[in-house]
Amino acid sequence: MQASVTVTPDQLPELLLHVAVVRPVFLWGAPGIGKSSLVRTFADSLGLDCVTLLGTQLAPEDLIGVPQIVDGRSRFAPPELIARDQPYCLFLDELNAASPEVQKSFYSLILDRRIGTYELPEGSVVIGAGNRATDNALARPMASALVNRMVHLHLRADVDDWLKWAAVNDIHPWVIRYLTQRPDHLWSAPPKTEAPFSTPRGWHMLSDALYSCGDDIDDTTLNVLATGTLTLGHASGFRAFVKTVRHAFDLDAVFKGDAAWPRDPADRDLLYFLAETMRARLVKELPGDRDHTSASVRRFVLRAKSLLVELAEISVECAQLVIAADAEGVPVLPSWFLIEVSRDLPRLAARR
């Protein structure tokens, strides 16, 4: 299921507070963006235990229970995990990955809050979550009868929300600083092959591994950990960033003239990282209309073009990376800046 209307992690708790307490909610989103942890945090905020059922690990009898003979009649006894006396949050994780038979078993529980003769205590909430088929994750079609029993919310990864969370949850400073510079690297679409890819969860795992190894981690180990948790290009960028941290070398120093572009062939990964960081800074700081540029922005533009000339002397490929269009061929930098580059730096323009 896809939707053009999405919510951020910061927006979700308020929505759940008003919706989940009166109607079941299904939370859609890509793998690793924090759906499960957000639900558990929401349950904690209400003072409710969070009981998690994984759709991929359930059979129908795990919900309906087993038959018992009571006063000469049979009745189903729901499992102790569900049949509780106090209100709680029932979290149906990977619900749309469950078999059709298991999904059917949830119909009554989700809509009527009942299994057989057992009814969820007043004040309980029911929240489901799952990935989308487009995420290359295990996801089965959800029957329309089940879809229509829930309010559907679509969660997206948001770097500002995640960085605020990271700042108070002991995420490694290298990870926070890197994603502050490269917010576009927080998440990447799942690949069609079995390979690691960047997600908030992946960055969290890398942070834990960095703390375990210590800041004196060698580059070989860092490479193993980064490529084992992130998209390959993001892992390379992170390794180059760590190199800048260790050598007190960053783009600010280059812009100020306190440092030069690295020329050693062994630092080529660092050069690529700085070029990508420069591109991200230009995207962020250049206005769309040249007529609205201030004196400070004009000075920034002059310095940027000067640095592009110096960068092209070392690597035309890296300089071209700064001004290149996106994967769809759409320019990411303002047209007026690209025109100036074409006029003043014809060597780069010829390769665009």
C-alpha cells in the first residue's frame, strides 16, 4: 500500500493518542525506520504494557486458543498472553506478513476487540504494523475486510526527528555528526538484492558497534562494520568522514583556506566525501533566484567556484560530482549557478 500523505515520527504520537484509543490503527512504513520502537514508546506514555505478536510466527490457534470442555460444552480458551485482566497495548507486528488464515483470525479481535468470549479490557489499544510490498519485504495482500477495520497511517523517516532522538539516546557522536552533514544518508530504499541498506535501525546498530570497538577502531574493522550495516556508498562516505575527524580535516577548513583538497591517492575516498559534502552544502545554501543573493552569498559563490577549479585540477570526476544532476537527470543546483559554472568553468561544463 502506498500513500501520498505521510507522517513523521514526531507527528505520530499525537495522532495515536487521538485515534488508537478509539479505533485500531495500522502503521505502514519501510523496514528499519522505527515503527516498532515508536509503538512501544507510545504504550509506555499511556502506562500500558505492550504485548507484541509477530504475524510471521503465528498460527490461527495461537489467537483463537484451544477448545476446552466447560459444563459439558466446548469453548475456546484464548492464550494467556492475550487474555489479560488489565488494559494493555496489543501490537500486531508484521500483520500483513501473516498467512491469510491468521489474518482472518484477527478480524474479530481488531474490529470487536473480542476473541470468543474474551473481550479486551476497557482502555486497551490495538495497533498493527507492516512493511509495503514495494520494500522487497515479506508482505502479503491484505484482504479488504481487514483493511477496512483499521485507520491507516504511513510513516516516513525524518532526519530532524531522528537526530533529536539520537541526541538523547546515546547515539555515537560520529554518527550524529555525519548525518547532520549528510541527512540524505539516513535512509535508502531497500535494494532488490540481499545487501545491507541504510536505515535509522542500521545507523543505530553501527553506533552500538562503534561504542563496543572504541574510537581507536582501525579502518579495516570500520569498513567491515559500515558495509555490514549501511548502503555501500553511505558506508564509504562514513569511513571518509571518520578520516576527517581523526585528522581535524573538514569542508569548513577548505572553504576558509585553512586546508587544501587532499591530493594523496590514498585519500581518494576522503576527496569524494568532501566533494559530496560540498554538493550538499551548495544545495542547502544557494537560493533559487540569483537576484535574491546577498553579499555574503555572492562571496560564498565565488569561493565555491574557486574551489571547483582547484578540485578539477586534482580530479575532474570529483568536481563533476559536485554539479551533477540527480539519477533522473534533474539538476539539483540552481540553474543560475550552473550557467555561471558553464561560463566560467568550461572544462566541467563539457563533461556535464
